Amino acid sequence: MGESISDQELRRRLLTFNTVVPPVTDSTRRLLMRKLADLESRHSSQIDSPKSNDISLINVSNWNHSASEDEDKNSYLFTETRKFSNKLPEIQTEKKKPRLYDSNVSLTPREPIFRSPRSNPVTETPYADQAIQRWKEKMMNQSQTDKNDVSNTSQYDFPSPVSSIYSQNSRRYIQPTQQRHLGNGYTRNTQYIILLFIGFFVVIFGLYFTSIQSSTVVLPPGILNSLCAKKNLQGFDCETEQERVQKLYSSLVSQVQDKYIKNQCETSDIEPTVDAQTIFEYISTHENLPSREIEELVELFKSIAKTYSDSPIGFDTSFNINIQPNLPILCAVKNIFTNMFYLILWLGIVSLSLISLYFGICYMTTKSEKHKQEVNRLVENIIDLLKQHAQYRPNEGYLPIIHIRDQLIPPNERQKKSKIWAEVEQYFTESESRVRSEIQQIDGEDFQVWRWVQPMSPVTAKKIWQGQAFETTDGSMNSPQPSPTSCLKIRHMFGPDSMLGADCELRVKDAILEKCESVEVLHLSVDRSSQEGCVYVKCASPTEAGKAYRQLHGFWYDGKLVTVKFLRLERYHQRFPDAVSMTIPLTPSNNEKRSLQ
């Protein structure tokens, strides 16, 4: 066989099995012939044998593309290991194969399985997806066991077709989804940052290129023509003289601009000006002209710099920059950054000042408002103390100022609130007519006191019924007979500032029910927001309402004269819909009858 096959035929037949073919020489030809015979015998045995195990293996692993490529790359290595398998048959047959697949899939202990070329693809079974998933889980769970088994076989150089596939594709199969998402997020953020920097530099360079001015200096024709007329020059001589003046003026502009650029970009010690003497020396060095003509040129340049508005230089005491020249790109970018920095710094200082001013005004306003509220709170508390003391002790209707302060302000806050207390004293001295400041002797010691001087209502400490204002026992002379309705409106049962306690409403209800003890009252409502102290009452009948009218109208209660009038039943029910269903007479909350004592 070795004599009948040429080198080209041997290489072609080996390449049909997708194997790596080294150069065919006398030393490698015998080895390549043995490899070809072995590959062809295996291929023919696989075709003749049942395909169940091969198909199962292919379906389990789903190696239609990736596995076949890896096995083809390693096929040459497998053929090389055939030399060792022939020498060590017992070791190879007794060696335990790594358990890489499901338990129901068994592999015979034979040499590694080689695929047929891709021209004969294997059709996948319906259970391929489930088998692939189980294979991935097996590969994850048994990775450590596989490594140990493969390490035992490494001394005999038996590579596994699955190991190469797992090593090359493990990242693709096992890479966590969350990690890929995080990587995409980081990549997206990096792209945004890069785009931001690119946009920033585009703006910077745009500002630079928009600031570029034309570097050509063109003198006005009128000046050049007047120069020729002054020297009586015509034709070619006039044009020559104009070109020389133009050139000298451009040189002057260049000198001034160079000094300005050095001042801006290199060092600030250089004055960005050129004096007339320097120009005189420059012209005398470069032009062979008499001193008088040089002086005339210098005076001409001065005149042009002063009067020509488009001239890039001007003249005051020396030649200076009139129009900023084009700076080098690095210097221009540095100046732009510097100007932007100072602009941002200035805006930051102004913004910080405005914010500080705003918060300062807010703080002062809040502090002033809090100060006023504290003063008003102390004033109201002092007035309540003086009124209460004058009500219960009318013969001693005064309190020492220092005692009031000690009662209202805790000891640890008296020093801090000394200014507030001074304003409170000033308020009572200047703005409160109901309180008078005087000196009283208390327990043998003189005290500055505040006295409540407003006359108090004829009332005692208890809120009680104090008698009748009319002489007749039937109430007012104008009381209707008979009663028109069963609803009443009672006025002046309380003052606008007396409904502050939690039991004030209950006390007013008890006072009315105790006074109308023999009357069947079905509904009673106290209007706490009323300025006239109104109470609404519904009785069981117009007759009962007439009894209540005669027992309440014209009587004094809590120092106020109580008045009563009748209300229409429809209007009462419109205001109090819950009164329609009430049929049980009301009774006082207790049996003490405090309003009648």
C-alpha cells in the first residue's frame, strides 16, 4: 500500500478526515500510512455498527458544530496516542472512563469516538434540549471529579473529546446573566463618558477656530496713493514703494503680535508693545534709507495705527495690540480653560453669595417671627393669669412682675429670654390699658406689680344661673302665647373666648338641662364658633318649648343675659338632620346641679 499511494494522494485522503497532515517525508510517511489505515478502518466499522449509541451521544451533547470542530482539531493527537494504546492494552481497558453524561447513557470502554465528516449531519431527537440541560448540570456538578479523572489519564496522553469542548465553551454556557448585564451597564456608562469628553473638546476647539482672525494686513489704497503723490512717484516706482511700505508695516505688526503672544503664552514679564525707536532701528537695519525717510515712515506708521480702524495694532505712547492675534492652539486652549475656570469661579462665588444671602434673610425672618410669637405667647399667658387672679381674688387683683416671670419662664431659660421679657414689660407699659404697673408691699417688701384694672362681670368662680332680669315670673312681656314651634335658639350662654376647655360644651348643656329640668328636651347643639354664644334646642312639643322659653329667656348666666327665640321646625331639621329621629328626652351628665347652686 505504501508503494501504490503518492504523497499528494496520501495528504488528500488524510485531509478527508479533517486531520492535521505534517510534511510527508521518508521518516513521516510510514506513520502517516498507519494513521490513514487506522482512520479508514474506524470509519468503516462505525458505518457497519448500530448507530444508537452514537446518535444518543450526539443528541445529548449537541455537538453538531462546536464538538466536531474540536474533535477534528484533536484527531491527529488521538492517532498519535494509538502507539501507546497498542503497547498498553491492559491499562487502557481497565481505566475508568469519566462519567460525563446521564446515568442511562452508557459508553463502551473503547477508543475515543470519531465523527464522520460534516457532509452527513445527524438529525436531532425531540429530547435533545432536555439532554443538553442535564448535560450542563452534570458538567457543573462533576467538574471537580472530571478534573481528577482526567489528571489520572494525563500520564498516558489520552485526551477527552469533551474536555476541549468544555474548556472552550464553558464561559459561554456558564457565564451568569447578571454579570453580563453589569458588563453592559459599565460599557454603556463608559460610552457616555467618552462622548461627553469628545463633545467638550469639540466645543473647546470650536471656540478656538471661531476666534481665528485673518493674518493678512492690507493698508488702505488712499494712504498708499498719497504716499506716491507725496514723493512724486508713478508707475513701477510707485508700486515698488507701496510694496515696501506694506512689507515694513506687516513686519511691524508681526513684531508687536510676537511680543503679545510671548506675553500671553510664555512669560508675563515681556511688555506686549514696541516703541518707535525700535522700529526706527529695525528699518535702518533692513533698509538702506536715509534717516529722514525712516523718520517719515515711522510717523506714517504712527498715523496709520492711530487712524486706521482695521489696523491690528494701535499707537498711544508705543505700538500695541489693537486686535488680538491668533494664538498657538495649546496656548489658546490653555487660555480658554483659564477663562472658563475664572468664569466658573466667579459664578460660584456669586451663587454662593446669593444663596448665603437668601438663607441669611430666611434665618433672620424666621428668628424675628419666632421672637414675636414668643412675646405674644407670654403676653397672652400674663393676661390670663391676671384675669384669673382678679376673678378669684377681686380684693387683690395684682401679681408681682418678678413672680409672673418666674412662673412662666423656666430658670435655665431666663438669661436667654431676657430680651424677650424686656419687650413684654415694654408692651404692658405702652400698649396694654387693662393692666397697670404699680408698687405694692407684700409681706413687708415692696414689689413692682401688674394690676388688672378692667371691671369684671358679676360672676363668681362657678358658672351658675344668677337670677331673672324681668319682673314677671312668666318671662318676657312679649313672649308668644301659645308657642309656635318646638325649636329654640338660645343666645349669650357663653362668650367668644370662654369655649376653650374640653368640658365647656358639656357644662353649657348641663346648665340648660338643669334649668329646664321639667321640660322634655330631645336635641341640643352648642355652636362653639358662634360669637353670640348660641345654643339650639328641640323639645318634644311646642308646649314643652314654651316651658323652656319661660325658664331661660331673660335670666343671667355667667354674667350674661340669656335671650331665646323660636325657630321653624323645617329650618331646624335642615340644619340638624339627626334631630329628626331623636325621641328620647335628654338628661344632665350628673345629678349635682352645679349651675343652680
